[in-house]
Amino acid sequence: MSLVTTHILDNADGDPASGVVVTLSDSTGQQIASGTTDDDGRVADLGPETLPPGTYRLHFQTGAYFSAKGVTTFFPEVTISFTVSEAAHYHVPLLLSPYAFSTYRGS
């Protein structure tokens, strides 16, 4: 399993958000890895097994997801910054709707 994983739940309909492209980048904007959410809304293998301490970003291309559903959204993309401080598993979920989103540190 990679050090960073994520999943997306579409809170508007209560289903996982599949087919969303997610990229992981460092603080300089250098892309480290990318993946696409599966039928369960998850990207289980996003990048290397180790990352040096620092700030990283997950970028979710949510506009294409909503467009494919025929739904207008205020957030065509979502970027979440987080800090890696030690060699541990970092699970960063995204709770999404067309006009709101939230996140937390998962397990």
C-alpha cells in the first residue's frame, strides 16, 4: 500500500465518486503520482511508499465527474494541502457535493 490514499464520497447522492482523476504533488507543484477513483471511490495506490517530511497536495478533478452526471458544480476542482511529518499512512478522504466539500485525516 502506498503512503497516501484517498476516497471520495458524493454526499449529494450518498454514493462513492468513481472516475475522478486525483494527482499528488509536492510543495513546488511537482507531480509525484496520479490515479483515478475506482467504483468504490478509492485510489488505493497513490505514489511511493515513502515521502520525505513536507507539505503535499491532492488535486481532485471534480468538474469532469459532475459534468458526466449532468450536474452543475461550483467546484470544478478541489485541492487539499496536508503535511507529512513521519513515515505513516496518510488517508485523506474528500466528502463532496456540487456546492460544498470537506475533508479530514482518515485512518
